[in-house]
Amino acid sequence: MAERRHAGRPASPGIALGPLVVWRPAGASPAGTGGGGEAERERFEAACLSARDELAGLADRDGALAAEVLDFQREFLTDPEFLDGVREALRRGCSAAAAVREVLGEHIALFHGEEDEYFRARTEDLVDLRDRLLALLEGAGSTPPGLPEGAILLAPELTPSRFLALDRRTLGGIALEGGSASGHMAMLARARGVPLVVGLGKLPGAAGEAALDGEEGLLVLDPTPETRARFARRRRALEEETRALHGHAGGPFRTAAGERVEICINVDDPSALEEATIAACEGAGLVRTEFLFFGRSEPPDEEQQYRAYRDLLARFAGKPVRFRTLDVGGDKPLPGITAEEANPFLGLRGIRLSLARPELLETQLRALLRAACQGPLEIMLPMVTLPEELDEVRAMLLRLREALAAEGESPPLPPLGMMVEVPAAALTLERFEADFFSIGSNDLVQYLLAAARDGTGPVAALFDPLHPAVLRLVGEVVEVGRARGIPVGLCGEMAGDPVALGRLLELGLRSISVAPSALARAAATVRRFGS
């Protein structure tokens, strides 16, 4: 059969070559009646209990990032609106399965039709939950198949829990006919280094061998020997970049002209972080502390946070570790802490929420201060808009340090910096007394271009990190930092893209932090720059 190429959207980098495994799970059948009554209510409640147990098991097995991703589903299982809707359908005579299909189907349609990214991102979670409940009630949601070595899984969609259920020892890559490049599934794939292409469209009759390019967003069916050889060369090149990175562990990294570029990593979930990756980088440029808050019934206390921060510092063995204070809201709701808002991306999120809940912020800052005795720790504030926000946290930090000193501890005062992701802050950076600036390109691009960062919808093409306005503003931030003698870095996804990284280096940026899966490619891009 002739080679067939299908273009989609890149969602997780990497190259895969192997047998194509097509998986089309059974869809939800039309809702019906014929059940109802006390027996069906008991079946429904038992399925909810089993689903909570299964989700908790996946979260425990796969670490903090998985817990964060699955937390929405676990909370939804106790949502009064959902439960009351199902019980009403049961009273009308629906079976438990039909009631779940009806009520969750309404929620899925509602979330899918929303313009706001936060609500659209919940769609795949609700589909995931619906299929899990149906599997428990009537066996409707099949599990992913077993995979041969190096297999490329092709599916219409893949929900987060189904991804977590895959055997990643044999999985080569994933190709989705639908999907989102910024949804939870893509986030998990990137964190675990699984090549992923989304948005391929319907591919009937797909079978045989395949080649997948997670950087270009390309799936090749029945590749010719020439194509296979080309993909194999690219895969070897990536492997060589990784070996070169590990052979040059810990830097320093330099351009072809000998200029120094600091390359750190972003940490979403310490439990998924390999020691070889820690050894290869120069530190952690962004630790998302949300990993401590999700998947639990109440916020972590000071001692729990302190131990987690201390342990991560020990793993980095003297390399700097930059902890971002709690950043929830927007696309990361946290039950009991975040509030429901009409537009959560422009609402109470990041440092705004922390200052509105000072008891949470003070607990986190005390834990960070205590951990600072164990190594080079830095504190970074998300979503800073006004200088007063930074000043208020600095005053709080000084006051807490004095309190700890009175208790017999003498922690150093860590550097306090800010994310540059709100255009208003980026344009007035000379007003902020920060110890460092870290450009959060994901949100900065989203807010600057008024286009959601999820890569879907009718305005997806407007989200362009290489837009002249973005590059101009990043260049201005670098210049302000240089003029004031304040270090400037970038910790968004721009730094993990070779083309975008080249432009950032041209603008004078000399410090980046990337996802662990992008570390080798970023180091190779830096080495080639200027050659």
C-alpha cells in the first residue's frame, strides 16, 4: 500500500516507529428507560464509590501530576448537581447507566460549547468519568489494548485515566484523531516523554506500520523504506542529543560562539523526575508546588510542605531550585480554595488568590524559609500584576523570618522573584523590585494576543509565540533586566521549541527552563546557535 501522510498538531515531542494499534472504544449508547428504583440507585452509588477508588489508585501509582489531573473527576463524583441530576433521572425510570449517559452527556455538551478554555479543558475529564462509570455499570467503556513493543496507538480520543492505564514500557507514541495539545492528556504525555500528535481527523482503515513525529505533528501510515530510514535517523539524532546532554551533565552550556546559557528544568511532579535528568540540568527554574495540594481533602500543613521542599533540594544537590508559590485558578481549580468565576483566567488566580488567603501563603512561605537552610532555594510569585503585590509578599517573608528566628531557627532570606506573564507588568517592569524575572510565555502570549493557549477552537491560529508583539515584549523585558542588573529567564513552552528558542537567544535571553522531555533538544539548539 502506498505511503499516506496525515498532518495534525504536535502535542508532545519525540519520534516513534512501529506497528500501528487502532483502538476505537465503544461509544455511549442512547439513553433509555426500563430500570429505575432503589436497586438502580444502589448500583449507581456503588459505581461512584468504585470509580473514586480506581481514580485514587491511579493517582497514587502515577504521582502528584496524575493526582492533580484526576482530582476534578474525583470531586465531580460528589458534586450535588451531578448526583441530583442522576437521581432525578432514576426517579423517571431510567436505568443507572442511562441516567449517567443523560446527565453527563448534558454536562459534556455544555462544557464543550464554552468559549472559555477552562471549561473546554474539562470536557475530556467528563468524558473520562462517563466512560469509567459506564464500564462499571454495563461494561461500555473498554480499556486500552495490550501493546506490542514500540507500538503507536491510534484512537479517536484518549482520556487521562486511559493514558495512565497504558503500559508505557511498550508504548512508542500516540496519534489522536481529536484531542487537544494543551489538555490533561497532553500534559501527562509530555511529562512522561511519550510522543503525541493530536487533531489528525478521521482515519478509516488505518493499519500496518507507522511513523510518528511529535515535533512536526505528522503521522505516516505504511511508510516507505526511505521514510522509515529518515525517521530512524531523526530518532538516532534525538538519542545522540540525549547522550551528549548526559555526557555534559550539569553544564555549563554554551553557544557556538562561547556565550553562556543557563538551562534548567520545570518540575511538575517530583515523583516522575529521573535522577539522570536532574544530573543533566543546571537546576530547577520552575517547581510547580501544586503537586502538594491536589489529590487531598485539605491543604498540606507546614511540616508536610517543608519535608517535600527539603527533599527536592537534596535531590538537586546544591543546584538552585526555584519554587513557585501556589498557582491555582484558571485551568487549575482546587476544591475548597478556588472560587467559581465567570472568567477564571482573568480572576482570582496565582498570587491574587494567595494574598486573598494569607493563611495558605504564610504556611507555604514558612515551609520554604525553613527549607532554604538546606540549599539554594528561590521563591517565585505567579500572576503578579502590581508592584504592591510583590512588596506585600516581601514584607510577609521578612516578618515570618523574624518569627522563625524568635523560635530558634535562622533561615537565610531567599531571592524573591516574579513571573512576567501579565502584559501590564511586562510593560512596566521598571516599577518592580524583584530579585529576578521569569517570563511565563504560555500566559503572556495568551493574554497579549487575546487567544486561548489550548490550541483548539476557531482562533487557535492566533496563539502564536512568534508573533512580532510577543517577540518585541520579550525583548523589552530582557533589556529592562539587563539595564537594572536583574536576571531574566523564561520558563514557558517557547523555550522547548527549537525555532522559538533560536529567536529568544537572538533577543539576548540567556536563561531558560524547559520540560524534562525538551532538555536535550534545548541543549542541542543552544550549542548550534551562532554556528
